[in-house]
Amino acid sequence: MSKNPCLSNQNVTIYTDLLHDIEIYGYRYIILTICIFGTVCNILNLCVLLQRRLKESPYTYLTGLAIADMLTLISISPFSIVRGDYIRNEKILDILTRFESAYYMPLANYFGQVSIMITLALTIERYLFTTYPLHTRSFCKPRYARITIIIILFICALLSFPRFLFETTRNIIGPIGSLNTTICSTYPFIIKYSSINLTHIGQCFCIVSYPRQKFLPYRNIYYITMFILNQIFPALILLFLNLKLIQRVQQSNRYTLNELVARQHNPVISTTPTIHPIKQRRLRDEHRLTKTLVAVVVVFLICNTFTIVSYPNFVRTITEKTYPNYIFVGFRIQKLITNIMLLLNYSINFFFYCAFNQKFLDTLKLTFRHRLCLYFHEQNESMMARRTLFNSTTSSATSSYHVQSKIHHSSKHLSNYEDELQRSKQQRL
């Protein structure tokens, strides 16, 4: 790809074409593909988690998590279109960028915050349930899980509301070689066709996102506070609780292994189990559910680490003296990688559920087996209905043919009788 003339006067031009190609492949193909793939996976999660077989409170949290993840991916999809350099019309790009700044990205941040808080609530419940089972069993019910999710939705809505007010956009149009593209939020391009002003043709165009002046004194305080509440505190709490849950899983694995060894050495134990089979199956399901949650939290912590180290003010403070151009060059790739990791976090829970939770996997098989059987049953019924209709139509056509032939024979017989009667009259005369 040739160099963009709108960037010819910049001191970072040597990196521009390579960065543009990387960002195009990232935002246009990778991020959009992950959004579509993750939406499909979360729809599969909902098809399984909404079954009556999965009625425990952890699955209620996982249902809310799947909905929040799916809505986050849907909200981020327009971002990949705007940043993917698809559109070269200044009017359409301006409208999409305004919608992205005013609605899509604040909604994506809101649903992402809901996803984090649901994960945190589920982890706290699992920790309390495995640590104090007798005291917390009455609270670990689907009803309380739904109430918790509603409270999370309300609190996150209050905390995320300022995001809809802080940011706005404006257009930058200028001759080739004089446009300061370091402040552009979209990739600059030369206007070839304009429905707004014909004098814009041949000039460089890009869009800049900037904060509203009246909210500027509160903007940095708000973003730092939300960064601590959404990233730092949840990461620390989840890290601590996840280590405790991993210890519980290891203890359970050792207990199961010791029990198997004891049964091998003493056959009497194998014939007289110490735990009721139903209770044993329930404990095994709880153990698998804890494993699933541990896997989900580990991936969240990994992806959250990318988000923490990619906080813009943090990066700018570290690099502004030694690498002043890093915020315009290297940080673009770092931000792209961070966005990809975040989207993967919202997309791959389905595989953890299938890998670590046998109950989820069995329900998945039963659900789609039932739907396939229902589909084939409906197809067979429609084929039988068509065949019955065809047979009835054929039989009615055959009967009508017999009736018509009888009428024809009777009319022919009547005409022959009339001819004979006429001939007999003539002979008498």
C-alpha cells in the first residue's frame, strides 16, 4: 500500500503504512470476526443455560454474564467498522463516529462493567459456598442471584451515565500536507466525492474525538475512579478469591484420588459407599462448576492485565520523556492487542463450560438433540401431510373421472335410445 499523502508531513510517516495495514487487519477482520464469533457462542450459552435442568444460582449468574458479554460484543461491532477504514465518505463517517462516541462505546463500557461485576458476584458466592456451606446455602438460590444481577444493572447504569456526556467529535478538513493527523481518531483520507461542499474535494479529512469543555474538570477524576473500581479492585479481589478456589479444587482432587486408592486396596469400601449417590453427584457438579469459574476468572485476569497496562494516562506518563512518539505509534498496536484480548474474554466462555462442566455439556447435547429430533419430526409430519394431500387429490380425481365416465356412458345410452325411438316412429308412419 502506498503512503497516504495526508501524512506526508509527519515525522512518523515511516511507520504509517505498516501501522495502517496492521490496524486494518486488526479492526476490519480480527475484531469484527471475534465479535460475530463471540455473539454466536453466547447465543449457544443462552440456549443451554435457560434450560430448566440448569436452575441453580451459579447458572443464573452465568446467564446474566452471557447476556452482558453478548451485548458488549454487539456494541463494539460498529467500532470495528469505523476504525477499519471501510468508509471514505465524510458525511457517513461523521454520522457513524458521532453515534460511536455518543452511544456505542458508552454502552459497550456499561455492559463490560456489568460483566465484570457479575463475575465478581459469582466468585464471591462460590467462595462463600465452598467455605461456609451451612451458613450460605439458604442465600445461594436463583432468586437472590436475580436480585443481585438487577442491583448490578442499576448501579452500573448510574456509574456509566457520565460516559454518554463527556465525549464529542468534530471534523478536520485541510489541504494535503498541512493536516495535523496526530490528533485524528479515524484514519485520514482524501475526499474524492462530497455531497456537503464541493470545495472539500481533494482535501484531507479525519475526525477528532475530544471532551466537552463543561465536563472537562470532572472527566479525569471520573475516569481514574472508574479505572480503580472497574479494573484494579475487581482484579485484586478476583485474584485472592481465585487462589482460594484453586486450593479448594486441589483439596477436592486429592480427596477423590485418596478415596479411589483406598477403594482399590479395600474392596469392601467400594461396595459400601460412604456418601449417598445423589449427594455425591451434586458434590461432583459443584466441583466442576468451581473449576469452570476458576478458568473464567483466570482468563479475565490475563485480559484485565492488558487493560491495566494500556491505560492511556499511565502509558503517556511512562513514555513521554523517553519515547515521545510512542503514544502515536506503538500505543496504537498495544491498544489493538488490548481490544482483541478483551473481546476474546467476552467470547470464549462457552468452551470453558464445555471443557470443565459435564452438566452443561450434557444439557447442550440434550438440547440440540431434542431440537434436531423435533425438526426432523416436523419435516416428517409435513411430508406425510403433503403425501396425504396428494393421495386425497389423486383419489378425488379418480372418483371424478369415474363419475364423468358414468355420466358419459349414460348420456350415450340415452342418445342411442332416442335414436331408436325416432326410427320406430318413422317406420310406423
